Amino acid sequence: MKRNIAIIWGVSALMLMTSCVGEQEDIFDESSALRLEHAVSNYNDLLCSATNGWVMQYFARSSECGYPMLVKFSKSGAVEIAAKNKYSSNNVYAQESSLFEIISDNGPVLTFNSYNNLLHIFSTPEDIPGTDDKEEGLGHEGDYEFVLYSVSEDQNTIYMKGKKYGLDILLYRLPETQGWEDYFTQLEAVRDELFNSKVTTLYMTTDKGDFTITGMSTGMFDFVPKGGDAISETVSVGYILTTDKKVSLAVPFTGNDNIFSIRNFTLSEEGILVCTDEGGENAQISAGGEANMVTNTDYKWRMDKNSLEGAFVDAYANVVSGTRAYKSNTTFQYFELSYDASAQKYSLYFKTTRYSGRIYLDVVTEGNTVQFTYNGECDSNGSVFMRDVEAYRTFVDLLTSMKYTMVGNSPLAMVEISMHSVETPENGFVIALQ
């Protein structure tokens, strides 16, 4: 986005560009002080011109999630702030009025010069509740005064930096028809769409190396190089979302030895996050594909009984009736594909009201296809039910008799995968991430 910096002048820059008395004629018609005064006035007018206010993408520090706020400035010097986060509003929508001013420093500075809990909680040097660290004397280390340094050409974006800590803070003009409380509801929907809490790991590919990402549900990107050590090589950067499905990091992630500069992503038509930064080395973020999701040892995939198709309908029904016939006070509940960490084996896990067991499988994936093979092994309960209830053996025989094409619901927040036989597509089911 192009930026118009014509109205921004720092005092130091102005002095350098103003000639010494008696040496030559001043190349400017106005003094540096007057130009700064005009810049202050222009910024004040611009801030107050947004009749529905601005979105402030606020970061207290780079190692903490971002906190979106809505701010509306008035010519009277009043400002209305709205927020919804765990620290300043206890995760409920809140609005609070206070005062602001554009002052002259080494350039125009936006200061929120009367206390507003929704903003100033992040600059108060008190211990942060609910954390193990002791932040007394520091708090969140956030700013409440911001150096105004640039405006987009369409005047819909204002670029600022925290005066004390220097983090980039952006203001985006809020559309006229956007309801304030609805804005935060929409943000939550975007967060759930992009970063479902059940998907605990994402994968970023770049032209200069690949990374795993965790921490998304807490508002963080915790980057670890592929094959790296999570303890010693993790780099944590906070992010913030917009309602048009863009993601911005508090500071650029530069990898090892500044090999790239990655900060801004947008959701592509294909449903993955694509870096839009020059120098971003074609960074893309996804869940890593269906095969990766199904075989991930941290995930449990439950078979949706309402999704069964073809031969699986009767096979599943026979398991239900066979369980009741075998143990009259026992009801079958579900099948699940998951990894058994204690045995270090992949399994078809079954759960009844009284018993649970595992039937161990070998798994082979190729592209977006998968095939399961029963290797004859079970845990103790699995062995009993496979021996005594024919319907379990029949179901396992059916499951392992075909190769499946896998189609996830989303490349990013993949919480459902449909599985249909390659040879007989009328046979299939859906598994859902737990």
C-alpha cells in the first residue's frame, strides 16, 4: 500500500532541511514549527473524520497476542474506546470514554491523556494476573502514546509507533455500517475459521526452509524450524486478525540469521494463508494435508455414525447390536482412529459404556489416499471383542479391505475428513477431530 508522508515532519528533520541564517534563503515558505503545527492539525482532522471510528491493531509487546480495539475521536478531545479481551474487559464487550490529544514532540504524537482502562491496562506497570511470571514494575510493557508517521494514500490507514517501546500500531478506518459489538463477534468467527483450537499444529513452507507453528489459539505463532528443538529454537510472535481474514504479526519473523521477513498473511481462495510481504519467500501456512492430519500422533479422529455410506451402514449397525447381544448392559458408543502412545502403535479405538479397547493397524498414505491394514494385534479388551463378537471382526475386515481418498473440510482448520473408497466411492464415512 502506498503511503503519503507529506504531512509528517519531525523537528530534527526540519532543522536539517532549514538553512542557517545569512547563508541562503530558506527553501520552505513556513518555519519548521509551523509545519509541525499544521501536521498536528491535519492528523487531528483526519482522526476525527472517521464517523464510525477506527480499528486499532494494538500490540503491547511482540511476545504477546495482539488486542484489537475500536476508537472514535471527537473534535471536543473525547475518545470512545471499545475492546473485548481477558485483561481489560474480562472477555466481554466493553466501551469506555476518555480524552486524547495530538501533541508536538519530535513530530505529531497521539496521546491518550486520561485514564481509560481498556487501553491503559496494558501500560500500567503492575503484575499481570494469571501468569507464572512476576511482571511487577513492567506489566504488559505497552504504550499509550504513539508517534504518527505515515498515512495511506486513500487516508484509510494511519501508521504509528509506540513512543516508548516502538512497536508498529495501525489504525484502519471502520466501515460506516459496521456495528461495534458485532465487529468483535465477527473477529471470533474468523479466528475459529482460521485457527480452530482442535488443530494444534500448523506448517509454514518457505523457499528458505520450513517451520511448524503452534500456539495459534492463544494469539501466538510459536515458530520452530522443521526438525528443530522446540525448547531451544522456538521464536514466539503475537498476531492480530482482521474481519477480512488477514493476519499480521507484531514484528516480522525473520527465521534463522534474517533469511526472510515475514509479517502479513491473507487467506487465499484455496484456503491457506499466503504471505503478502516483499521478501516473504513465498511463505504459506496450512495444516499440512490430509495424510499428515490423519497420521498425526496427537490427534484423535472419531467416526461420525451419521455419515456412514454403503457397506459401512450395516457393518456399524451390526457392531451396535452385537455389542448389546454380547453384554446386555453395554451400549456401543463410537470408533476412533488414533495413536496409542503407550503401545506406540496406530489403532482403531472403540468405546462402549463399560469397556474400551484398541485394535492395532498399520497405516500407509500416498498423496491424499490412505490404507489401513490389520496386523493381528490388539490390547486386552480389543482381543476379547475381536474374538467373541463377530461384528467387530467384520467391521475391521471392511475397513481394511479398501484404499480411501481423503478430502478435508479446510486446508487450514481441518477438523473433518471425508474418506471414500477409491474403487467403490459409495463406501465411505467422515471422521471428525476431537
